Amino acid sequence: MANDSNDLLVTRDLKKYFPLRRGLNPFSRAERRFVKAVDGVSISIPRGKTVAIVGESGCGKTTLARTVAQLITPTSGQILLDGRDMLTLGRKEVYKNVQIVFQDPDSSLDPRKTIADTVGEPVRGLIGGNRRSVEERVMRSLAAVGLSEEQANRIPKQLSGGQRQRVAIARAISPSPKLLILDEPTSALDASVQAQILRLLIELQNQFGLSYMLITHNISVAQYLSDVVAVMYAGHLVEYGPTKVVMARPRHPYTITLMNAAPIANPWKRNLLNIEIKGEVASAINPPTGCRFNPRCLYAEGVCQKVDPPLEEVAPGHLVACHFKEKTVSVRIDGRTPPAIEAPQGS
Ligand SMILES: Nc1ncnc2c1ncn2[C@@H]1O[C@H](COP(=O)(O)OP(=O)(O)OP(=O)(O)O)[C@@H](O)[C@H]1O
Ligand code: SF4
Ligand SMILES: [Mg+2]
């Protein structure tokens, strides 16, 4: 993938393998086995833009997010932030620049602390300053997400689910990061609240020039929010390119299956969690040889079981990992564009 000075974050051949526990005999000579959750992922996130990561459950999206956020250490590969090797930066420097928002706001909110205290935590830990300057920053962050001074003195259970997700976002933006990693930021919320949070994320991006790494099962959310989409399958990146192009003219057989299967009666319900694809999801411990998608692929031929196809450019910025990508040149997806953001109906 070309490296552009406009890229805020770049991963190169990033891998995260989780060792499997050995059996009862710790001295066993049996080969050590791993869950290859992220296996050689290279992506770039341009400044002020959104890259969506999509793929079935278990394909490695959250592991990629946690590795990029330095919550876990990569097995190998590089992460560059503003051109600097992130693994050589101190954690404080990383967390000042990269913050993560999870699906469940309660995971990042202490039920006993006031909202102001919770939002102030990263400010005190990463930015510092006297009480007044911390308070000012907290109030600015809360105002940016639409919460009032009065709400700042409440505890989480005195707020609604949507308001709690606003607090999680305020907490994440409080140290003025450059990159927000959003792991399913709206999927735990009611439909109307989802719409408000999506709109808020767009406003914050415009206001602060934030870059987003957005993880979502919802194709319409990816379509609505992202500039670039990265499709993952069994720890690998299989397709990567401008969202409009990948959604309307996907070239990888896996992406084509996802886009075709996503129900379109209500475009906001185009959810990968509802999709059943023939065959088993590839094992992350013992993936199929060659192309990992081969046991499920309608286009597979002999070579697919032997040779893992590299990601190759099929158009500027559009990359596909498939031996037979010329077979999909004429594919067009009749997915409806999601309606205006006022009305996502469930996910
Ligand atoms: N700490 C861990 N130890 C061992 N295996 C793990 C660990 N975390 C994740 N995995 C495994 O890594 C693979 C990828 O998991 P991950 O949570 O990244 O998937 P995901 O794409 O985020 O899935 P979902 O859409 O369900 O959230 C899975 O096989 C999972 O079981
Ligand atoms: S390389 Fe072969 S198995 Fe893999 S997606 Fe392409 S055609 Fe299918
Ligand atoms: Mg996940």
C-alpha cells in the first residue's frame, strides 16, 4: 500500500497471534499453536478521514483495533503514527493521540464516579495542568458531545444509554487525540439514538479534524460514515478501497457475497451479523491453505488451495486479494444508498 504523507496512521504487515495454552504437559514438544487473529494487515488512515473495517464475527477487527491502540502488543509488523514508529513512542504519547470508544459505554465508565471525573481522567493522566484547566477541558469536551454542566455532576446510571455513549466519546476526545478508534460505537443503541450518535461523530470529525478507524457490522453505517473500507477475512485484508467503489462494484468474491447478502428492504438493516454464507468461517488456528476463503468461494479453482493471493491494485487505491479478480469486473451491486441520517431503523 502506498505511503502518503497525508496518512495519519499506517500499519505494515501487522500481526497479532495469541498463543494457545499448552496441554497438561508444559514440557510437551508438540508444536506451539496460535490463534492468528490479525495476520499481515496493512492499512492507511488519512488525516481527517474515516476508514471502516468490516467482516464477519471473529475475523480480527477488534484485535486489529486493540493492537493499533496499543492495548495489546503486536506479534510483528509496524504501526506508524505521523510517520513515527508507534512502538518506540511511550504509551502516554500514544494515548494522547489515539483513543478508543467501545460498543458498550459501561465498559469505560466507572459507575461510582461522576461524569466530570470520568471525562477528566485522561486529561489529568495525559495532559496534566491545574484543576481549573482540567475542568475547562472537561466542560469543553462535554459541550462538544452535547452534554450540560448539570449532567457533568451525575453518575452513569442517571443517564440514558445514548448519553452514556456521549460520555465515552467525550472522554475519548478530552486529551485532543488525532485518531479515534470506534469499535461498533452505535450497535448497542436504539435506532433513533444511533442516528444521533452517527451525526455527532460527523460533527466532531468536522470540528476537530479527527481521523476515525470505524469497526462495524452494519454496511449502511460504514457506507454513511467512511471514506475508505477495508474488508477482513480470517485475519487477512481481502479488499480495500474507496467506500463508494467497494460497495457498488466489489471485486473480491467475499465482499461480493457480503454486499449481495445484505438485505436492502430497509437499507439501515444491512447488517453482516444477519448474513449466512455457505460453509464454515475459516479457523483462526488452522486456516485453509492457499486463499483462506477457498472452501466457501464460488469462483475457486485448484490454485486457490495452494497459493495465497497477494493484495493487488485493480484501480487507483482499490486493492483486491484474489487470483481470479478479472472474473468479477462486471459485478454491480444494487444496494440502496442509506436514506438521510435522520432515520436509521435498527441494525
Ligand atoms: N485475548 C485473546 N486470546 C485468544 N484469542 C483471542 C483473544 N482475543 C481474540 N481472540 C480470537 O481472535 C479472533 C479474532 O477475534 P476478534 O475479537 O478480533 O474478532 P472480531 O472481528 O472483532 O469479532 P466480532 O465481530 O464478533 O466482534 C477470534 O478467533 C477470537 O476468538
Ligand atoms: S483466490 Fe480463489 S478462493 Fe480466493 S477469493 Fe479468489 S477465486 Fe475465491
Ligand atoms: Mg469485535
